[in-house]
Amino acid sequence: MSQPGPTAYRVLLGRELKNLRDQAGVNRETVATHLGWDLSKVSRLENGQITLKAAEVDALLELFGAADEIAEEIREAGRHARKRGSYGKVPDWSRQYFGLEQDASSLKLYMNELVPGIFQTEDYARALLSTSVTIAPADLDKVIEARMRRQALLNRDNPPTFHLILGETVLHQEVGGKAVLQAQLTRLITLAKQPNITIQVMPFSAGQHPAQGTTFTLLTVGIGAEPTTWACIETLTKLDCQPEPGHVRVYELVFDRVAINALGERESLTRIRQARDALN
């Protein structure tokens, strides 16, 4: 994997500063008071959601009594975290997700109605994005270009693992028309041949299951001494990624149960092929 991006370094910075705070026996309220912050800023820092100025990092290192060697490592993480990622034309509220995606070691996705952006063909993406009420027509081509650029992640050296579970609706929702959907299903079949990509289909016949009514991504980034996993949920105006263990565990349990009830990989590919061929 290449040099981690600024989002991954924000994660590392937040984790290391939290570890120092715990070792020093300093609570979050004291940190907020010492730096004149709102308490929520301390939480967002430790969850890797914000950057800090160099002076703020130094103030925290002094408060926690960090040893010189550790302090310099944290300052270095802070310098990387302050760099700006390059994600193309994407909404500001989605930049955290795209940064995490680029540094992920694994992604687990449950999608009930649509193929996720990173697996979409250009025509499928265009058909979807052209219906958006938040994308100006003049920006459409740039947004599509940014989505296509993200897909380099699928084939880079040492790519992340992907486990995608699709609701059977995805195979029949004629996004862009029959020809566009057919090409999209062909792309899924091709992608499923890659050793780092697993695709399953949740069939209509499975009935009720715990992921109904939602879509989500479990995204794991390995940086520093231990990996961190986020549960990410997207709406029309927000892409919210939360790393709290209790929150993440719920989505991990749901994903595992859905994976058990979904068709196996071979059966899933057969179902995708049947849906594709039926479009003829």
C-alpha cells in the first residue's frame, strides 16, 4: 500500500492523543477547558474526524506530559493529517468517507437497491447522478469523473478486500435502461473473479432479514498499532461514519447474519448471470 493519506493520519493522531490522555489520567472535560474547546471537539479529535493546528498539538502534548520521542511522532502524524486529500468533485460532507476508503484494508458493503459507486460503470453512474437534486448539471461530468477515479482502488498493488452483498432488487432495477443495467451486471461478474472481491446476492426468497430498510458500509483502516473500523451510513445529504465500538458491533452482527442468509458466491454469480441474460 502507498503512503497513507491525511484521513488515515487523522485517525492515528486521534488514537495516539487519546492513549496519551488516558495514560496521563486527564479527562475530556479538562482537555476542553485547557484549550478552550467545546467538549464535542475532543470527541471528534479522538475519533479521527478533525485536524489540529500545530500549536494545538503542542498544547496537548504539554498537558499530557508526552516524552520527547513520542511527542515528535505525534507531531509528524499531525503534519500529515493537515494535508489536503484529493478526491475530485465530491460534497464536503463525504470527504471523510472517501479519505477512509482510499486507505482501507477491507470494506464490507450491504446495498439493497443500487450498485455501490466504486463498482459502477460510467453509464450506470451517469444515469443515477443525473437524477440528483444536489448536483448542478454543470458539475455532473466532474462528479462522474471523480467516481470513476475512485475505482483505481480496485486494482492497485495490495488492494483492500471487498465483500459486497446486494439485494436482489439491484439485479432488476433498470437504472439507465436495459442495456446499461446489462453492462453493469457484466461488470459485477468480471469483478467477482478478482481474488480480493466477494459478491453475494440476498434473494427475494430469503424474506425478512435484519438489514432491511438500510444500506451501510463497514470500513476498516489499518494504521499504527491496530486497525479501526467505521460503520458508514449515507443519506441524501450526509455520509456519516462512526467508529464507536458498540455502534460498529451492531452493523458487524447484521452483516454477518445477512452473509449467512444470502446466496453463496457461486449461486450469486449464477443469479447475476440469469438476470443479465434475461435483459436480452
